[in-house]
Amino acid sequence: MRSRLYALAAGNFAIGTGMFVTAGLLAPISADLEVPRSAAGQLMTVFALAYAVLSPVLAALTAKMSRRTLLLLAMAVFVAGSALAALAPTYPLVLLTRVVAAAGAAVFTPTSSAVASALSTPERRGRALALVMGGLTVSSALGVPLGTWLGEAVSWRATLWAVAGLGVLGLAGVAALVPDVRIEASGRLSERLRPLRDRRVVAVLVTQLLVFGTGFTAYTYIGSLLDLPLPAVLWAWGLGGIAGNMLGGRLTDVYGPRRMVFTGMTAVLVFMALIPVANLALPVALVWGFLWGVSGWMVAPAQQFRTVAVVPGNVSIGLGLLASAQYLGLVVAGLAGGVALEAYGRTGVIVLAVGIGLVAALFTLATYRPAVSPERESIPA
């Protein structure tokens, strides 16, 4: 069982590295493609936007496929997009290849979560989801810092070739270990968007958008916010993310998602306000980055758990919509953060991150009411 989950996590590791590593490569990408750093930052934004838009559409088109076949096809598309990005000679072409890679990611990540949910028992579902999504957090601890170092030492194109190689390994793991899983799902786009009629679902999705918009407003432009060795800070953030994701999964199983959502988002808001303090010295930044990673990724399994609870009959659809909301948050972060950076510098980015965090906390407080038993929220089998 765990080997199957690890294979799914390996695929998400490749996707997470390819998605997030551009935040650490703004300088070499900007220099090579002769564009401003704010434009280089839009490589993550374009990936996120394509993911958010394509995820429900592609899910509808592939609803009748076996989940194993779909995972393999999705990872192959992601590998192709990453390799093409490494070869693309101009900025517009690199943007186009990011859309291709995002198409693969938009299918693989929500499908891997749905498969993990189907393979696990209800009482261990939070941990199973945390393990599979842990590939994204491990990528931030290992893949992104190493990719940033490789991009600075060799070239950003070498980093993307490495991402393609990681994708090949993830594809091999799924082919060898993940069984065929059939999950009932509608092939009509209207059916896949039907959960949006439920106010509880919309509340979960808006919270996801705002929480990720908060953290990634800073993360996308972290190289412009800190005057310290960037790979080291990204490494600390990633290690914190691993700890937060696994801790969040276990604590969600024990205390329920509501407590973990509020605990994580409140902590992220505080750490956004502390960015100037983190910039005082590298040891301070390392501690800050680790704790930020813990608090930010602690929310992810709780939100997945919460989604499965409100759409128990449409798990794959619900998780796909959750992923779209997450990446729309990254779009907001990338676009708004870029405008704030150009207009007001690093102070503008920090103020924007804190502001989005406040909106997230107030919105969630107003819409996420305690369950009948506040100690624990259950998920139907």
C-alpha cells in the first residue's frame, strides 16, 4: 500500500519541482531571455493559470479512462512540456511549453489524490492524502533548492532537463507499482462543475485560493524580498513543508480539518508580516523559512480532508476543483505580486501578502462553522 502511495508522491515530486523552481531562477531566466524579473515570475503564473483552467476540462474529457492509464499519460505530457521548455529559444515559446507541462500536471495531481483516497481506509485517509501530496512538499525541500543551485551554476535550462528526468522516474514508478483503479466520474463538464452550486464547496475553494495566494505572493518573488542565500532559505522552507504536510495529515485525522485550517492560515499570516525580520540574518531566515513551510503546508491535507467530506460522492471532482482553486491562488499571487513589486518594491509585496492573509482569515471565519462535534469532522466511507 505505502509503495503505491510513494510512487504517486514521486510523480508529484517531479511536478512540484518543475512548478516551483522558477521562483529561484528569476535572475538567470531574466538574463537569458532578456525580460524583466517580474516577467520571468510569470512563468509560474502561466503554469498555474493553465492548470486551473485545464484541470476540470481535461478531467471531463478523460473521465472514462482507467486511472492508471491516465496517470501515465499525464506524466508523459508533463515530461514533454518540461523538455520543450528547456529547448525553447524565446520567452513566448517558454510560456507556451509551460502550458503543455501544466496540462499534464493538471491531470496527474488531482488523479493521484483521488487514487490515494480510493486505496485508503477512511480513518487513514488524511495520512494517505498527506503522503501523496508530500511529493510536492519534498520537492520544495530538495528539488527546488537543488534546481536553483543547478540553474545558478550551469543554466536554468539544465534545471528543466533535470525536471524532465524526474518526471521519467515518476512515470516508471507509477507503471511498476500503481494498480488500475476505477473511479466513477461524469464525462460532462457541467457535471464536474455542479459541486460549485453547493455553498460549502465554494467556501472551501475560496479559502484554498486565498491561503495559497497569501503564501505564494511572497514565494514567487522571494528572490526580490531577501538579500540572503536563496537556496538555503528555500531548503528550510521545503523542509518545513515536509514536516507541516505530514504533521497536518496526522493532526487532521485526530482533531479534524477545521482546527488545522485556522491554525495554519493564522501562522502563515504572521510569518508574512515577519519577512523584514527574516531578512536580518541567515540563521533568522532559516528558522523563519522552516516555520513558514510548516504552517503553510499544514493546511493542505486539512483542506483535502474537508473537500472529501463535503463531496463524498464526487471525490475526484472535488479534489480537482480544489487543485484548480489552489492554482488560481498562485495566479493571483503572481500577477498581483508582480504589480506590487514593480510599483512599490518589496514592501508592496509584503503588504499585499499580509492583506490577502487577513481576507483569508476573515472569510474562513465567516464561512467555516464548527461541525456538530467540534473535536472531529468525519468523512463517509
